[in-house]
Amino acid sequence: MMRGRVLIVAGSDSGGGAGIQADIKTVTALGAFAATAITALTAQNTHGVHAVHAVPLDFIARQIAVVLDDIGADAIKTGMLGNTATIEVVADSLARHAAGVPLVLDPVMVAKGGARLLDPDALSALKRLLLPMATIITPNLPEAEALAGMAIPDLAAMHHAAQAMLTLGVPAVLLKGGHLPGEMVVDLLVTEQGAEEFAAPRIHTRHTHGTGCTLASALAAGLAQGLSLHDAVRRARAYVRAAIASAPGYGGGHGPLDHAVTLDPAKLAGLW
């Protein structure tokens, strides 16, 4: 039975591996209901982002308003926002229509193929307007370096950076450690109550397109379904790892995950 409503505010990926497409597939696979407000259209495949077409600001606001005023949401996930004006509109719309709804903020800045997805001058707006509204943020290491204003060369630095990001007004940080070298990948969940490390063996594959979008949406689905933050993180990580491990192998670049991996609930049993 479908349980939990998630509004996703993010960009579209025509290749289907990341963005809105990955978000919808993830939320659905985990048994929740996905609604969307699309912020940008991209011409994209496994080799990279080839073009971006912005959605008009008033239309972004309209999408958010009509969904929340009718269907409502138990959690919200934001992804690609692109620029300061979009961040301002999204922040205003969520304040008007979704006060108190848990917000998972994925601070999307650069695509897997290297294309910039957030204007450099928009970082301050993100920090000022949206971070204080977030329940949790899910940066990778390059994004965390930009948010915390420091280099993150190792696990100790991850702890320092996560603490620094807490001072920006967000109550929880899930810092993803996949960019660090080594056979073990460590993700770090930090709140005011303390820090917890989640370590797992690295899966050696080029098929990792959309892992950040997928993790954040899986986390939002868990919160929408009433899981604790800790359990939502554990289930989201298990889902992403299972989806990477069974990736279909499509495309010649960074390929997509298998987002249907948990349509059979037994496949997730014992993973979290």
C-alpha cells in the first residue's frame, strides 16, 4: 500500500538516471507517492549535460502551490535549483505552503559529468534562505567544501566540515564520503546530538549516475513514511547500494542505477 507523500522540487534529466526521473522512481520503489515541481529541463545522457532550459519562476511557484494546497506533502526534497532567483522563489513558496513539513535538501552544484548546475553566486542564497528551512542536507564532498569553506581530504576533515555546516542553521547533515579514495566508503550523519559513521565496501562501477538524487529522495520517502532520521538514512543507503549493485549497464558514460531493485520488498530485507 502506498504510504507517504513526497513533493520533489528539482530539475529533469532526459536520460532518466538522475533528477526528477530518478526521484520519482526512487520514491515509488520505496512505497511512497511522488509529486513534482520541475525547476529546469536538461538535455542529458550518461556522458553529461548538453543543454539546460530554465522553467519560468512563476510556473515553478505555481507547481508548488497547486500540489501542496491540494495533495499536500509529508516530506519535501529539493535538488537542482540552478540560480538565486529560483532559490528565492522555492524558499518563499515552501514558507507559504509547507511550513513545518520535513525538508531534505540536496545541494546540487555539479553534475556527475562535470557540468555546473548551480550558479556560483547562488551559493549564498542557498545558505541564507533554504538551509535554515531544511531538516537535513545531503552534500557530497565537493558540495560540502563549498558550503563549509574548507578542504575535506580525509574522514577527520569530514567531521569538522559537518560540524561547520550545522552552524549554518541546519539541524542534520548527511555528508557523503564517496569522493575520498579507499576501499571503504564512509558516510557521516551529524546532528546536535552527535555523529554516526556508516561504512561499507566500495562498489567498483562506472554506473553511479544519480546516486545523490536517489539517496536524498529515498531519505525523503522514509521521513514521509514516519521513519526516524537514523532509520531513514539506513534504509536510503541500503536502497542506493542495492540499486548500484544491480545497475543495468546502460550508456557509455556514468550509467544509471536500477531504481526498481526494491519493488520486491524481500530484496531489501536485512539490508538496514
